[in-house]
Amino acid sequence: MKEKAPQNWRSVLRRQDAVRWELPAEYMDGMRVPGLIFADEAMIDAMAGDMAMQQVANMATLPGIVGHALAMPDIHWGYGFPIGGVAAMRLEDGVVSPGGVGFDINCGVRLLRTNLRERDVSDRLPEIVNQLFRDVPTGLGRGRKKKRGPSIDVEGALAGGAAWAVANGHGSREDLDAIEAGGNLPGADTSMVSDRARQRGAPQLGSLGSGNHFLEMQVVETIADEQAARAFGITELGQVMVSIHTGSRGLGHQVCQEYLGVMQRAMQEYRITLPDKQLACAPIRSPEGQSYLGAMAAAANFAFANRQAITERTRRALGHVLGRSGTGVEVGVVYDVAHNIAKLERHRVNGAEQTLCVHRKGATRALPAGDPDVPAKYRAVGQPVLIPGDMGRYSYVLVGQERARRETFASTCHGAGRLLSRGAAKKKLAGVDLTRALRDKGIVVRAQSKAGLAEEASDAYKDVREVVNVVEQSGIARVVARVRPIGVIKG
């Protein structure tokens, strides 16, 4: 149950500049660091009564937190952490919190580039979308049908991530060069993943799921940074791209659910008191903390393998529809980045570099040019940053900037952020034929249900252009290109 938020956060909020706001540590007893919120004034005003700001304060009470409790411009209420929350902990006295990662461990976005142009697909767009909808399972709990092949080697996916998928026929080694951590998160301990989690995940590899997950065909609409665009393989206006948004499915959800119970018991043992039980945590170096990090990394690898399998199904679907004309269809990975994760990373705090456990909940990395963790082919320009919008408007490709390294533990937002709850969106759009409305915009959509489509309509989300404007003004990332949707499949 949500706690009642104090009524005076707006009166104590300190404006630093047009897009930075500090929530002082004096706001609430127990805050160890201030909060830092990236938003314009309209976004701040729209948050009146929103529990997300209280969750920023709650984050700041976690043991071992350093710097600020951070909130990105897509901030909205979540479980434990707000969506759009970032917090970094010292290893020696800090904690790890499953609520700071989320139930869908390594939910993330992968962007694919193709050698197709809009004119190549426009006449056959419904056929392409229908083929994708057949080949990539969607919907709550839906996954691979038994008749499609032998049982999945869950152990291999947990241990090897995207590399396991490639070794088993899902893509090429080149794909791995454009994935965060190479698609295989260090520290995975498959023995910490329960049989129940494995059972839930086994039939779901290569599937999208439901909710806000999607596969979207897009067209490059504008290019703002030609040098970075060329490095990313974005070559001209009208180029067809494909965006994939999904995570670890039921496997990750089960891991999170089980470890929340572990952490709640651990808090009693380690005498940790927090204002919200959803922040249940354990010391990073404790047996409980290490077990969770090992299980989380394994679930993250499963998510990387999942997106890799969907990538190969996308290639085959496009080839099946378009390859018969004799035109070769080429599909490459621009980048794949996680936005529900906790990772051990090196960052500078108070002038000294140290290893921190960085929680990103609805937030992604934004590494600048020259950073050794940026893939070699992008190192001269920086890491691709992927910020999807909604299925009726547009999405953005950006590139990380140096200020993110200094100020946000190299982090930025992961999307537009919700304006309406799923229930409110369905109520508002009752009776609206969204399939037809999108078709009138030139967008072909396939979904499991009309209700699910309403939950994800444009009305339910902030305008991602406004969110990206805050990101650019803050100096965290710079716009490279904007893409618009032409074909969407949803759960």
C-alpha cells in the first residue's frame, strides 16, 4: 500500500537551473543524501500529489547511498523505487534492493537497423506486421508453443546470455559487439535461480509478453547528429529500423518475488529500518545480497538471450515476406541497453574513484565518448542511448555525454513515462477504435486485446519530446535521430 506523502515537498524543493531540482536531505528524517530531480517546471507542477517524489526521499534513506537519490524526467510511481530512479551504493556498507531493480529484471530496449527504406515496405506493411505477430509470441504468460521445437536450455541462457543464443543459432557474433556488457552480465550464479523461476521462463524465450512491451517498425524521420548517426549505422531519412522492448519475462518476476521475501527477513537480521517495506534490502556483501546479485545477473542474461532470439525471429520474418522478391534483407544491432538492473561499476565520488552498486529502475546507461565500456565501433562518439516514446508518436536515439558520467553515474531516462494508470487509460479510451486511429496515421498495429492497446495509447504517456528536451538541456545525452512508428505489435 502506498504511504501518504508529506504535503510540503514542493515548498522545500530547490531549483538549481531550468531542469534540475534538489530535494534537500532535511525534507525527511533518515535521508542520507539529497534528491536530485531532472524535470522542467511543467513536469514538477504535474507531479503534485504523485507518490514518486516521496519515493525519491525514501531512496535517500538506504544505507551506503552516495551522491544523490536521482530521478529522471520520466519519473512516475513504481514498486519501491520510482520508475526513473537511480541510486548508487558503496560496497563496504551499502545495500542492494530488488525494489531498486524491479520485477522485470533487465527489461531493456534493443534497436535494429536495416537496409530497407520505407518505400520497400509500405505496400506490404500489413503482411510484415502479421508475420511478426505470428513469429514473436505476445501476451501475458504466452511464449513458445511446444510444437515449435525442443525444450529451452534455461541453464545455458542464464549462464551465457546473448552469447548462448547466438551459439544456438539465434543471430551472429557481430550482434554481441553492440549489446551492453556483451549480452552476458558478470557475476551470474545460476544456482541461485529457483526451479520455479526456470519453469516460468522455459517456454517464454523469444517472446515479448504484455503491458508496455512491444516490437515496433520505425522510419528515420530526422537526423540531428550526422557523425554519430553514421557511426550507429543510421544512414538516411526513411531508413527502416526495428525497436524491441522486453525483458526476462516470468523468470525475472519470480526471482524478484522470491528475493523480496529473503530481503525482508534479512532486514530484521541486520537491523535495517526503512520508511517503506518495498525497499527491502540486504548488505551488498552479505550472503543474501550476494545471492540476489547472482540470481539477478542470471535473470539479466536470460533477458539478453530473449531479445537476441526475438532479433533472429525478426530477421526471418522480414526475409520471409520480402526475401522472395530477390532483395536481400540485412538487419544489424545498433545497441541493446538494460533499464532494470543493478551493476557494479567504477565511478568518481568526491574526487575519488570507487566501485559502486548502481541501481537503475527505469533508467539506462549514458556513457560518453572514450569510455572503455562503450563498444569499440562507437567509442569515438559515445554510447547509443535509446528513449522510446509511444506507439502513436515518435522515439529518439541519443548519445551519452560526459556530464552524465560526472552527475548521474552515467545514467539517463528509459522512455516517456506514464501519465495515466492502465485503468485510467482504459476508462478514458473506452469505445475508441485505436486500431483505426493508428491506421489513419499510417501505423499498422496488432495486439492481443483492445484493452491492452488502450493501456498503451499515446494519451497514457508523457510526450517523449518534452522528456528528451530535459535530457538534452541537462547535458546528459544529445539527440542523434528521431524515428516514427509504422508497424507495432503489442501483447
